[in-house]
Amino acid sequence: MLNATKKSNVRLAAILLTTAFGMLLFAFAMVPLYDAFCEMTGINNKGGRVRVEMPTEVDTSRSIKVKFITHVHGDMPWEFYTAENTLEVHPGEVKKVLFYTKNNAASDMSGQFVATISPGQGTRYVKKTECFSFNRQFIDGLDEKEMSVVFFIDKDIPDDVEELILFYTLFDDTLGAKT
Amino acid sequence: MNDGQNSHAEGAHPSRTGILRWITTTNHKDIGTMYLVFSFIMLFVGGAFAMVIRAELFQPGMQIVQAETFNMLTTMHGLIMIFGFIMPVFVGLANWMIPLMIGAPDMALPRINNWSFWLLPVAGTILLSTMFMQGGGPNFGWTFYAPLSTTFAPQSTDYFIFAVHLLGISSIMGAINVIVTIFNMRAPQMRLIDMPIFVWTWLITAFLIIAVMPVLAGTVTMMLTDRNFGTSFFNAAGGGDPVLFQHLFWFFGHPEVYIVILPAFGIVSEVIPTFARKKLFGRTSMIYALASIAFLSFIVWAHHMFMTGLPLAASMFFMYATMLIAVPTGVKVFNWVATVFKGSLTFEAPMLFSLAFVVLFTIGGFTGLMLALIPADVQYHDTYFVVGHFHYVLVPGSLFAVFAAMYYWLPKWTGHMYNETLAKFHFWISAVAVNLTFFPMHFLGLAGMPRRIPDYALQFTDFNQIISVGAFVFGAAQLIFLYIVIQAMRGKGPKATDRVWEGSHGLEWTVPSPAPYHTFGEPPAHVERH
């Protein structure tokens, strides 16, 4: 094999190997890109954790029915419920809702609440200024806790959205909290 | 320069003998042979798993294996057939044929070539060894969706992940080798457009491999850290998302579908013109169609995910993009049919398998179109309809093309003609049995039988028994193939001429049969122009 061919072989192979390595990085870049894409389009229904301007006026001409659903994932020994399952909210009106959770296990545990909002068209108009799902929650064994979410609905919400569902899932995060 | 002189001085034989020849070889023909031997061993292993699956499904209720074992067998059947058979067998054919077809003395990176092969038996052994580990082997389906493969998977999954890493490295190295060989080692007069279609399909396949195998490697790495190091890429409790796994997997998985079919297109495009004694119809459009299919394969992945709750607009996009693939694929099928039209046909075994490929692959393509329709997919997804669909494109698709390639080039490799009567027998049994096996699966799926289950409702019994009988016959027929190949390798059968086939074209037919250990030390004087 000629030296010139050998050299260009190695060069082309190096370029291709770099491309392959770039695609590996792309796979990892997909993780934040996916989150950013979902947040931008509101697809994944998680609702923003963005810094929000408090609303200045309340649109009393219409109201939206907001429902809360709580769910404990798997066989985690926690109770999780809310006192107010349904709420009528005017766009621009700031509301505070209380949630309660109880650790029925004898040991200290930590849980992560994950919220999804349906329907997708309404997701981005739900602005939460404070939510227990923003942080991991620690509860001592057999202890209980009162938690709150403070939110309002943006007045730009489309007219055809008449009902919103906030669905909270509680995941056992005790192992994750340790590492 | 030293290298060049040495390889000429080595002469016509391998420099070492015995097992060391095979371990240290950098010869593309040796490595090609090893790839082929390895992948056919894997075909029979994966096939044996399928036989057990079909035996269990012969009757409703649990007969032969435990449900856990059944899940493990379906998973291993898929993994072994895709990563252990189809991908390596095409790399083996590429190793053997690409240098011969483009007039190159060897692959461009011979030592890397040796390394990419020898990773395979290691990876295959690791993968198969998981079946004997405590808690069993992977049992979450070949698509290994999280969290089934992370939170709820057996301990052995970490070995599976490592095996996938090795397989990925092997195929990326193989693909780099193919691209470098094609770009830098062609005979001087051969322009890209003059390359045989098989070489073209492999060039495009190699780019697909380089683009998506690293994504698979990244995905299984995320699984590994999720399982062992407390990360939460796919774990909702830690802020991750299991649906992200499916996006990553199918971003790899859909181009992978074309990685395992494009070389088959190439083989059929070589075989049909030879036995139709005509030039390939629409040669340039074939190449453009290939490139279009490869491009489209990157923007259709979410059609595997219609049931995950994608937004309507996204679903519609993926549906239409998927249906668009039917256009370049239709161009290819049209060209094959047009090549056959008014040709002087003879029906040797490679031609029979290629013609069956065209017909049966097209059926698989049509059922793919049906699955692309969102409202239809809502009913079809995760049923036997899907199993029928992808087996039609993989078995009478890819596998039949591999048989065609084996019969087509076997005389060139061994120097002896195979037993044509037995080969035709192999074809007809396979062609009948393959339809008996996979066609009723569509009806079962439409009737609502879910895939990946060891037991089923009574009303599905008749069709399942037909399928099982078909599968056993198909499995047995492959022993005929094994016998034919071994007989040709042992030198039984008449000596093959250099041209082998009356209508053959291309540089591989200008070297003697069997092809000498070193070929094209000097580039060929004449190259066919297109």
C-alpha cells in the first residue's frame, strides 16, 4: 500500500471516528435538549418552574375548573391527599392549595412529587410560584407533613380550555437521596 | 512502503497456519469467512430459541417453559438475530466482496478489521452467558424499554449492557473500515457512480451505523448509570423520563431497520440483473432512492411511539414522514420488476431467493404502511400483526437476500458449484414454510392476540398451530442449507468457472474461482463504466 493512501486512510478513519464520538455526545445532549424542547412547547405537561411575574389584574369574566389528582407510585408506604379536589379559578387569580402526606413507615424516607398538567394546550399557562414538587420532601418515620402549591392561571389561556387537571405522582426517592 | 513489499512477498498463501492464522489474520477474505461462520452459528442459536418459543405456543396454556424463561427466549431471539446474525453477516459479505468488487487489494484498515471481528465472539459469549446467571438473562424484549430494563430488570442486565457496548464498537469499526475502503481504495478508473449497487448500499449503511450505533451506546450507558450509580435519566422519581428512553432507542432503532435491509437491497440488485441477463433498470434512481431512504430513516422514529401520548401534530408529522418512505422503496421495487421484465430469465437458487425477496419484502412493506397509520396502529400495536410485519421484512426480506448472496458468491469463494437441486429444494421449502409461519400472524394480530406472551386465549389455537408447524419446517429446511454450504466448502461439486454465472458483471468475476488469497495487488486494467 502506498504511503499516501495509508495517510489518507488514517485521516478519513479519524474523521469518521470523531463523527461517531460526536454522535455519542449527541445522545447525552438529547437529555437536556429533550427537556428544553418539552418545556418550550409544553409537550410533556410538566409545567414550568420559571421565574414568573405576579399577575396584576384578575379576569373575573371567566373561570376555569382546576382538578387535583394525587397518586402514590408503586408500594411506597406514604399517604398523599388534598382537601380540595376541585377549584374554580379566575385567570390571574392567585390560589394556594394544601396537600397532606404521611410517612407510614418507621424509617425516615424521602419522596419526590412529579406534577403533570392536562390538557397539553393549558400546560404552559399554569404558573406555579411555589410548589412542594420543586424540592425533594423528607419525612421522618411515622411523621406527617402539610405542603402547599401557590399558582395562578395566565390570562392569555385559550378560551377553549375550560378545565385543567394537575396530576401529582409521588415517587419513593429514599435511595436517590442517599447517593 | 515496507508493508506493501511484504504483502507481495507473502505470495498466495496465509503466512501462518492453524488457529493462529485465524486469530492474527488481517486478510479480508479470512475475516469475511470468520464473520460468516460466526453469524450463521448465531442464526442457528437464535433459530433454536424460536423453535422453543413456537413449541410453547403450539397449545394454549403453559407446557414447556416457565413464563420468565419464555420472556428471556423472546428477548434473546431478537437480540441474537439482529446483533448476532443480520448485522455481522452483512459485514462478512462486505469484507469478502467490497474489495473484490472495487478492485482493492484488501480492506483499508486490516488490523482494525481483525479487532472488529474478534470483539463479536466475546460479546456473543457475554450475551448468551447471561442466560445461565442467577435471576436469568434479559427478559424485557429486545427493545429493552426503561424502567423494565432498569428498575425491574434481572442482575445480569449489566452484562447485557456491556455486550451491547462491544457489539457497538465492533460495528462502528467495521463501518469506518467500509467507508475508508470505498473512498480510498477503489480501482483508479472507478468513479463513485461506477460502483456496484451492493457497494453503494454498504456505503450508505456504514454512514447509518456511524450515526446511530453511538446513540445506542449512549443509551445503554445511561441505563448502566441509572442502575448502578444513582442517576435518573429514565427514572421519573429523580426528574428523568422513561419516554426519553424510547426516543433515544428509536432514534437508533429506526435507522437500524434500514441498516439490516439496505445491504439486502444491494444483494438483490446484483443478483436479479445477472439472471435476467439485463442491466439493472434505473441504476441512478436506485442510488437516489437509497439515499432518500437513509435520510428519511432519521425523521420517522416516533412512529414506534404513537401510543406514548405524543401531541397530535407530532404524531401526524411522523405518520406522513413514514408513509413518504414508501415512495423511494416503491422506486426500488419498480426497478427490480422492470429489470425482470422481458429479461432472459433463468431460475437458479440465488434468483429464486431474490424474486421471493421482492414479492415478500413488499408484503412486509405494505403492512408497515398499515402500521404507519395512527388510527390503525392504535389497534395493531403490540399485537401479532407487528410480529408478522417485521418478520416479513427480516426473514423473507433480509434472510432470503443473505441466502441469495450465499448461493450467488459461494462458487467464487470455494471454487466449487453448490448442489443446485438441493438448493432449489431448500428454496421451495423455505418459501412455503416462511409464509405458513408469518402470514397467519397478521390475522392473529387483527383478532387481538398480543405479542410476547407465553399463553393465549383458546380461539387463537388453530392459527398458532399452523404457525408452529410452519416454523418447525422452516427451521428444519435450514439444515439443508447448512449441508449444501458445507459440501461446497469441502470441494464437492463441479469446479466453478471464473465467471460462474453466464450473465454476471463486475470485477469479482474477473478473478479466478476460488478467489486467491491475495487479489488485485495491481489495480484492474478495465473497469465497467455506467
